[in-house]
Amino acid sequence: MPEYVDDDNPPEDTGIHHWETIAEVPEDVKKYWAQRYMIFSKYDRGIWMTEEAWFAVTPEPIANKIATHVAEAAPANKTTIIDAFAGVGGNAIAFAREGRWQQIFAIEKDPNVLECARQNAKVYGVEKKIFWIKGDCFDEINKRFSGRNDTVIFASPPWGGPGYNVDQVFNLSTMQPYSLDAIYKSFAKICNSLVLYLPRTSDLNQIAKYTPKGRKLEVSHYCLRGASKALCVYFGDFQFEGE
Ligand SMILES: C[S@@+](CC[C@H](N)C(=O)[O-])C[C@H]1O[C@@H](n2cnc3c(N)ncnc32)[C@H](O)[C@@H]1O
């Protein structure tokens, strides 16, 4: 029997679900559901998902590794982290569990997806450590964080759906619905520490164009079972071991 954190059942008619048996799972989601404990190790305790979230969520081991890297490498004066595209909470939960941050903000425009994130954070015991914002991240970040210099923005934007990996090299200038340039320009004017989570096949030449003169940009691949699943680009004064 699944071990629910409390009596929470997904609200009806919202597209939110907690599937317990493979018979409930749509055909195109089955391969993701089969990896549910890799995605959320506490899946059985009442994790909520939407159908699209199965394709989009950051798996827990990767979210944890990114959270460790960001915490270790961010400049000491950075005390707040903003998860701009929070989804169902994969990364926000990892940032909250990591423990470095005085404030964690999670922004998500889809109210049902945000409900999933809150529930999932509850499952992991960190719901109250996160400020939840329903809205457009470009507006919200502009409105709430302009003029602050203690923030890091983490952004895992949509990559255009599950078919994103058909091309050998992923074109970041046609990424849908927001291109690399649109994301970078919106956030870089507000915050000088930005971490972007992008497809593993992203065009590194396009990324390299954003390297400040005489400086380097850090790009890290994150792997599961020996294969890269995604990469992060670290823009700003992140300090990695061995540099
Ligand atoms: C790739 S998913 C994020 C997955 C997340 N890292 C996780 O682990 O669950 C991208 C999310 O961004 C949301 N989104 C898209 N545009 C947005 C915007 N302008 N502001 C806030 N959220 C947005 C989508 O609804 C989607 O849930």
C-alpha cells in the first residue's frame, strides 16, 4: 500500500494524478512512470504529477547534484535562490533540502503544476522552506528581485516537449517557447548569477557567445547510469573546485 504523507488525494478534474498501477498510465508516459523512483524516490508517499511533468521534471539524483554544485560554487554573498520554472518541484525541493539558502523562491505559471510542487515538497518535508509564487517568471523576477545582489537564478525552461532530442545538436536559438537569448537577456539584467539547465545536446558554440571577455563559462554535464541527461551552464562568479 502506498504510504501517503496525509489524506491528500489529487484534486479532481485538474489533470493532477498519482498513478499507482501501470494500467492507469497513458502509453507515452509508461517509460517515465517505470522510472518513478529515480524521478522521486518517495514517489509512493503521495507524489503528484501532471502528464507533461513526467517529461519535464528533473530526476532526483540530478537535482541533488546540481543543488550541491550551486551551493558550493555560488559566491558567499548569495543567500537567495530563485527557481524560475519550478514545474513539479524537482529542483526546488533539492535546493531546500541542501540547506545553504536563507530564502528559496519557486515560480510556476501553471496553477495545477504549482499545486503538485507544493504537495511534493510536503512529501519531502520542505514545503514551508519555499516561497511559492504562481505567475510568469519574467514578470515576477523583474518585479520582486530587481536591485538585489544576493540572488541566484536557476532556470530549467521548457525545451519544446519530449521531441527535443531528435536533432544531433539542439538549437538554442529556436528553443520553444523561450530562446536562450530571450532567457539570458531577461535574467542577466537583474541577476549576475544564473544557472541554466539545458538539453545535453545543446549547441556549445551558441552558449560560448555569452562568455564575458577574458573569462570562462562553466558547463557541467549531469549523468545518470553513465549517460549525460542534461547540462547546466553557470553564468557569473561561480567558483568551482580546482579552478
Ligand atoms: C522543464 S519544466 C521545469 C521542471 C522542473 N525543474 C521540475 O523539476 O519539475 C518547465 C516549467 O516551466 C513552466 N513555465 C513555462 N513558462 C513559464 C513562465 N513564463 N513563468 C513561469 N513558469 C513557466 C511550465 O509550466 C513548466 O512547468
